Amino acid sequence: MQLASQQFESKDVKVQLLLTGGHQYTVYLKSDAPVLHSLLTTIVARAYKQESALHTLFQIPIDAGHSALSFSSDNLVGVVTEPPIWVEQIEDEKQPLPSILNSNYIQIENFLTPEEHERLIKYVLDKKANFVPTSTSSKEKDYRRSMVLYSFPEFTELIVKRIQEIIPDVISKLGLPSFAISQIESQLTAHNHGNYYKIHNDNGSPETATRELTYVYYFYREPKSFSGGELLIYDSKIENNFYVSAESFQTVEPRNNSIVFFISRYMHEVKPVICPSKAFADSRFTINGWVRRA
């Protein structure tokens, strides 16, 4: 695969370097600077496991030239540019680009003990009056229908503690570089008859940009009184140099007392729930949230 940068009028670019271990550095470079081109092409080459991404030493002046930041290319996780700078990808006939980038997720069974699970269900039913309608950051109408409980301190600490115990293994199994965690967010959601959440991702705005992982813990009363409500996690493809959702996807069944982890940038949706009784107690309940990097 060969790479050719697009031509730009030279201008100052704010460049945020994301390195392994959760380290971040901000530098200012010219849009036509060779080092900026090398940083961007290294990220693209690493995405396709190209040898050109390996064993490169970057040395970048910082602190108005009073210091130098030196690091190996294999420690480079990402590059954030403001304004955006893109790299044009040119296919090599010998090494065609993959058409589909498969999404990945982990589902862990029996996340809570039977006693904790039973207490949680009783707690939720007692808090029915405190649930409010959900919304989206874009305020788009008819994009999401469900009910949410934003404050549930009696169980927030338990969920966060369990996630902290397993998150290093989750990050490893998802193939992510380790990162420092600043916060684990959580909310409690109820999906009843006709409820859904259309396709979206969880870190597409400045306020959510530091979300690295999304998690969803499923729980409900037995016997199960609803159907549907599957989580679809879409594969990705490159279209006009942007990552967009492909038509293919992974289907995650909302299994009782299981928790699912996936990368927050993945496009995903919740299929409509069918709950004939329409009773709140028969809902598909989740504790869902996000793991933010420092």
C-alpha cells in the first residue's frame, strides 16, 4: 500500500499525540510538515500491519523548541488534528486494502452473584417512579425511546468496582493498547414495548471524545417476558477516507446477568423490544456506560 498526502495550503495545525500508557502531548505543526505526514501515514500503515509502520523514531520539538519529544512509532496510538488533516490512501495491487474491518466485542456471563442480581431487580422495581425518558445529545426526535435512571448510588459503586477488576483483561482481549482510566460512567435503562435506539456511536462529540469502551450489563426478571432488544454492533469500512459503518454486523443477545464490552467508536443500535404485557417489571433492563481514558 502506498500513501500520498492531499495538498493543502500551508497552515498551522494543532496536533494531539496519543501514546501508549494514556500519555498525551499537544504540538503545533505546519500542515505540509513532513513529520505530520509521517505521523498520519504511520497510523494508517499500522492499521493495515504494514512494515513501514515499524521501527520509526519520531523526534518533535516541544515547549517552544526548548525540549524534544522522542518516541518510537509503535507507541503511537492516534493523532488528533485541528483543523482536520486527512491522508489519501492508494491501493497497491499486491496488497489490497481489506474491504471490511470486523468489529469485536466480549460478553461475560454471570457478572453479578445471584443475590446481587435479585437485589438489583427489586431495587429497580421500587424506583419505577424515578425513571425519566431518555434523550440524545443531538436532541433528534424519534431516534431513541426508553426510560433511564441517572442516579442509583446503591449499585453504581458495585458495578464500577467489578468493571475495574476485569478491565485490564477486557482491554487486552479487545486488542487495545493499555490506557489510563479517568472515569467509568453508568446509567440504568429500561426498554419496554416498542423501545429502541437507532444506529449511533458513543464518542462522536467533543464531550464524549474520551470514551474508549462501552459496556452494557443486561438483567431482567425470569421467566423472560420480552423478545427483541438485540444489540447490533456494525463492522466498519473506509469510504472517501472516512471510517463508516458497513452493512454487516455482530448480533449480541441480551442474556440475563451478562455484560458486554466493545469499542465506543463502533456504530451500534438497539433493535425494538417486543413486550406484550407492557408492564414495567417485564422490561429489558441494562446498566450501561463508558470507560473514559485520562
